[in-house]
Amino acid sequence: MSPTRHPQAATRFELIVIGCSLGGMHALEKILCALPAEFDTPIAIAQHRHKNSDGGLVEFFRRSCKVRVMDADDKQWIEPGTVYFAPADYHLLVEKGEFSLSVDEQVHHSRPSIDVLFESAADAYGAALIGVVLTGANDDGAAGVRRIKSRGGLVVAQDPRTAEAPAMPDAAIATGAVDQVLPLEHIGPFLVERSQLAIHS
């Protein structure tokens, strides 16, 4: 698979949003552990997980990755160099510079929903947003990547051939809104490169 379109390299990206479901733990480990400690662009993640899951997800990445990792909180300011997970059983929404949490109805049988995160972030950050769709077993995120693209953002999908569950990246790619289709091991280095381009532009 080859990339379709991409914004100019001079774009200064202010936020990265990532969505994943089945197989997401492994995929996120590959990506987040590839980020250096000085990686500056904040990341917000919607990972489908059971509503009663504890803080083990965040603790795992705190131990294994160089970047700062935490569960997002309601009305929390978005800080550089930090990875935020949507808490279990909450939708994570983005306003400019700030998160909010919601217990609205599930979307695609999920809370957190990838579409909810992506669509709110697209409205808040426009062309300064990167959206990444990883492995998963349904089409959550497809509507979200359309919104990101319509607002001028950059959309990346994991190559379905490298995904434990290809349905989610397949659905994103089928929208025609994906700029880059990358093997899993290339996504972390790509995000580092885009962040560095922004710093030096």
C-alpha cells in the first residue's frame, strides 16, 4: 500500500490522536516505546477496554516507555510531551488545549469511542492534528478520520497486513481520507519525524 496525500512538511502539529481496539496493547507498545524522552507533541489515545479495567494499562506504559503517560482527567490542560489515555468507560473529548470526559451513550458499542475523540480533536485543532488508526475489530474511527481530513489534518493508518485485527484500519482506509498507510514498526519513527519537522520549520 502507498500513501495517498500528505500536507506540507512545514505544518506544525500540536496534537496526535490514536485509536485502537483488539491488539492495541502490542501496537501501542511498538509506537510509544519508539518515542524519545524529548518527544514534545502531546498524544491522546482511545483504546477500547472493559469498563471495569484498572490502571494497569497506564502503569504498563509508564514502566516501558520514555515519555510521560497518564489517564486523562476532566478539564485537564493538555501538556507537551505527555501521552493521555481515555479512562475506562469514559469518552475523551478535546477542546483547544483541554480535555473533557463524558459518559454519553456508547458509540460502536464502545466508551471510550475513537470517533468521539477524533471528531472533537479535529474541530479543535484542524490542520495541526495527526490522527492514527491502529488494529481493531470494528469500524470505530472511520467517521473520525473523515472529520480530521475535512479539517485539514493528517491521517495515518496501520497497514492492515501488520494488524492483529485488520477491520479497523481497513475501514479507515476505505474512507479515502488516509494520507499514509504504514507498517506498525514505521509509525513511531514517522511521528518522531513529523514532530521534528514541526520543531525545525
